Amino acid sequence: MNLRIFGWSYAVTIVSLIIAFLYGSWEALILCAILGVLEVSLSFDNAVVNATILERMSAFWQRIFLTIGIFIAVFGMRLIFPLIIVAVTAGLNPVESLTLALDSRGRPPEEPGTYAYLLDQAYPQIAAFGGMFLFMLFLDWMFEDRDIKWLRPIEHFLARVGSVERISVVIAVVALVLLSQFLADDPAVVLLAGSLGLITYLAVQGLGQFFEQAGQAQIDEVAEEGGAAATGSGPNGLVKATGKAGFFLFLYLEVLDAAFSFDGVIGAFAITPDPIIIALGLGLIGAMFVRSLTVFLVRKGTLADYVYLEHGAHWAIGALAVILLIGIGPFHVNEIVTGLIGVVFIGASLFASIRRNRRLAAEGIDTQKTADELAAERA
């Protein structure tokens, strides 16, 4: 099972390291390995959240996530995206941006005019977009009332606040306006970037929910009719609805991965400004392992066994969103610290899950029962 899931990741790692060595000898190989380890170690919260979404997707869309999705992650976010950002901010075309990136190799990232320097100058816009997307994800999840709560007093309070219609949007917009006015050097640019992040989240999330509900409605309809609608030849309405739902969940996953990767991509330039090594380390090695880890969590049922992992991941997302949003000003938290905060939340939630499972097992109770079911059983 493990080899089937992680086999491609191992193979891609070996090939990437060989390419890095041929490209820039031992130094490039070591930098590539460092970036790969960094991406994997700091992206566990990403994998946990991805797994909660991937569980709702068919095997076909899970394969798409691991094939086409990895192509988007590697070349789209780790290579093309930085080139486009530098091209736009510096008034260059993409070819000139790539030439600048290659010419900047060996030069310190803080040197004006280099590729890494120009990308760092665009950080407020990038942080506003990614921060707002992740902040909305955090708020929507935390304001939802769920049976199983990890930090019960806090999550219970947030669930009560969430009963107010669209409170997450109101809080996010107010936070964006205040931060752009008090922290940003160019409030208009940050407001635009943050608004686009908010709109992207609402659009992708809304479309995904719409097609998922449409697909479920058709599943229920087919079930009521005894499955007659699903016996015809060719694609039927059920398959099409499931396909649309899967497509928008896949799109949501890709945008989510992009939002997670913003800070890592920028931070990678503190290690090396070479876009090829970054694409190999962060992209091919890091992104591939994150995807394999996501599938592993789904196939092993880890989220069902350790019920607080999802909570810890979303608290880590909230922390990352706040770090990104305050990064639109002069405050920039080191990427290692950012990652360690996520590790602390994930580790604490895993420990709490294990303690819960042991306590319930000692009482002879199913560890996957909801809080309401447990209360009724104990009563």
C-alpha cells in the first residue's frame, strides 16, 4: 500500500536530484534536497486539509489530482507563477523574466534588480491574495457547528458567532481594510489583491458546493428509482453531475494548494534564487510528496481515526493566514517559524486524538462516534 502511494514520489525524488546534479553539480543537488525536505515538513497541514476534500472525490478525480494536479503545482505555482509576478511588477515579458531569473543566479536575493528582489517587492500583493483565501477557509470552517470539538470553549463560541449570516465575509473584509490602511505602503494595490483572493475563494467554494449538491441530488434520485437511471449506455446524468462536482473540488484543491505555496515560494529565494532548483525541490519533490501524503491519509482513514487532526490543520491555516496578512506591511515572519507553528498545531491535535482514542477504548466505546452519540451512550 505505502509503496503504491509513495512509489512515484520516491522515483520523482531520485530523478529530480539527478537533474539537479547535472544542472549544477553537488551544490544544486544539496539545495534541491533542502527545498524538498522543507516543503514536505512544512506542508503537513496542507495535506490534512487536502485529504478532507479528496475524501469526497471519486478515484478518477484522485488520479487527476496526482497527475494533472502535480503538473499545475510544479510548473504553474513553482515556476510560471513567480515568473509572471516578476514580469508584471518589473514591466517585462515572461521570456525576459526567465532570462533575469537565470542571470540572477549566484547573486544575493537582497540585491536590487535581481529576480529574487523583484519577487520580494511583490510580496504584499501575494500575501494579501493568499492570506485572504486562507483566512476565509479558516473562518468558514471554524464558524461551522460540528459534533466533535477539539478546543471546546473556543470552538463552541465560534460556532455561536457563525450563526450570524455571512459573518466570515464581514470579518475578512474588515480585517483586509484595516490591514491595508495601517500596514500597506500602497493600500489600493493590497485591497485589490486581497479582494481577488476573497472573490476567488467564494467563487470556487460556491461552484464546488453547487455541483456537489447537484450530484448528490441525482444520486438520491437514482437510488429512489432503484438504479434504473444508471443502467443505460454512455455517460448518464449521475456521472456528469459527479464529474462536475469532482472538477470543481479539484479546482478548489489547486487554488488551495496555490494559497499554501505562496509563502514557501517566496521563502525559497532566501535559500536560492535559481528558479530551476526551486521548481525541482519545492515542486517535483515537495509537491509530489504532499500529494502522496494526502492520498495516504485518505486511503488509511487517518482523519477518521484521529478526529482532531482536521481541527489542528485548520488552526494552522488560521495562523498562516494571519502571518501572510501581517506580511503586507513591514513585518515578515521567517518561513521556518511559520512552518513550526503548523507543526505545533498538528502535533497537539494528533496527541489529543490519541488520548481521546485511548480513553474511549478503555470505556469500550467506538472512537469514531460523534460527541452527541457519546453523550447519549453515557447517559
